[in-house]
Amino acid sequence: MNLHDVVLALLKASIFLSVFATGLEAKPEDAIFLLSRPSQLARSLFAMAIVMPVAATALVTAFDLRPAVEIALVALAISPVPPLLPKKQIKADGDPSYAIGLLVLSAVVAIILIPLAIEGLGEFFQTPIHIKPWPIARLALFTVLIPLGLGMAARQLAPAIAIKVSRPLALLAAILLIASALMVLFALKTAMWNLIGGGTIVAIVAFVILGLAVGHWLGGPDPHDRTVLALATAARHPAIALTIATATFPDEKAEVPAIMLYLILGAVLAIPYVMWRKRVDPALVMGRG
């Protein structure tokens, strides 16, 4: 087993355990939370599935970026919510039901939306590109829907045990994630450094900040919902983005460091937003009730 296999195994285990732990603390109705809230659903989809792809297209048109960065930005823009995000949203005082409902919704919608979006982008850039739904569906199932569903089922069968083990499992998932991330950073540090320059940092920073701003604006009157949608609009599923990038442009080999650079900058830029939300939320509402 080489380093690549070790990192991949750690990442898969981390994602599965983290989403499973989220499911252990969730209710089945959380998964369909947005279906009974059409206005909130529409605003969420508009922010994530329309504004961000348009923004990414505008950024790659405005900047003379390296091909890998262009591909990564567009692939990220049409990817769903990352499976580890609900934990972060909830810790930032976001509404848990909305966070989980958005995770499920974006995973399901991505299976239909991504192939259509790829066709549209191919027309825009005058490049024939296509992607089949199954690779996206497989990732959505095994990184989001299946572990979340198993966690919810376990809570229904043994609620006391589920609540007791959810935090230790989440902690183990975080340790595995940190270990794998450090390995990836060590392996890709030179490749990421080589991507810096030519507007790369500016474009990625603009993409993340715009996502936070658009999500916050469209999140609605409840400040907790604003936090959830802001983080979801700025964050994207890296594995699905990489699948899109490699399937549509197989000859481009620098998408992985480009996506890693986005993940680092996105995590850093989200910190001041989360700190601000935690500071102002108590002044806006007296808790979630």
C-alpha cells in the first residue's frame, strides 16, 4: 500500500464516520426539512446552483488563470455541499435541521444538475465536454446519503447509544481527517506553490467571499439560516469536484493541488465569518429555542 492508498483510505474513513456521526444526532425529518419550505429551498438552490456557477464562469473569463485553476473553480461551483460541512455549520450556531436538509438536497440535486451544467459550460466555452451521472451518484451515495441514513437508522433503533457514541466517532473522524490532510499537504506543497500567481489567489478568494456574501444575503431573516447557507454556498464537495475535473479534462494533471488550495483558503476565510456570526447571533435572537 503506497501513500496515495493510505491517504485515500483515511479520507474515506473520516468522511464516513463524520457523516454517520451527524446522522446519529439527526432526525429523519431533517433530511426532508426543505421540502416543506419552498421559499427557503428556492433561495438555497439559487445561491448554490445558479449564482456560484455564474460567478465561477465570470472569474475564469476575467482572469488569465492557469487551466487547472479554471477547471477547479468551475467544477467546485457546480459541486454539492461537502459531507463534513454540517458539523461546522452547527458549531457556528447554524440550524441543524437546515444544515442536514441542505446536505441531502444538494447531494440529490447534484446527480441531475451536474451533467446538465457540464453540457451548458461546454457550450459556453465551445468545448465538447460530458460526464455521466453514475460517478456523481456513487459519490453522493457513499459520502453523504448512505452514511447519513445509517446514522439516522441507528438513532431510531438505539437512541441512547447513538447520542453517546456520536461525539467520540466525530472526534475520531476529525483525527483521521487531520492526518490525511497533513499527508496531502506534504505531498502537494510544491504543486500548490507552483499554482500561485497569475490571479489564482485573488480568484479563489473572490469565489469564497462571494459565496459567503451571497449565502448570507439569501439565507433569510433568521440569522442561524444565514450562517448555514453562507457556509454552504462558499464550500463545495472536493471529491465530486475532482471527479468532474478529471472526467471532463483528463489530460490536465494539476486539479488536485488547485482544489487543495481552494480548501485551504476557504477554511481560512470562513474563520472570521464564523467568529462574526457567533458574536452577533445572541444580539439578533435569543437562541434557537
